Amino acid sequence: MSPFNRLDARLTASFYRHRTGLSLADRVCLALARSVASPAYTADRLWENWAAQLGVQVVVIRRGTPVDQ
């Protein structure tokens, strides 16, 4: 658990990219991971697409094929 402060909010806002598919909650998690210099663990493979650009190490905990709809 880590407090979310004004600097974290600014970092979260800087992670906004039009039509990325990253929600506000996604960006908060990524920003906090970067702030504490820790990997961000997720089941959302979309995060990998933005990890390098945002300067965050992302670890996807679940691999597999997407469910056909």
C-alpha cells in the first residue's frame, strides 16, 4: 500500500494518451508502480504496449488466448 499524492496524480495525468484503452485506474496503478520503482503486475496485456513509453516495468501474470466472442 502506498499513499497517492499530488505528484502521483500529476504523473497519472501525464500518462493520458487519446484512445489507448488505459482507464484512469490503469494509469493510477502504472504511475504508482513507477513512483515506487516496482513492477506493475496485471492480467491486462494491453499494459505491455505502453510500458516502455511510460517507463514502467509490467509483468503480465496470465497468458493465454483471448476468449472468442
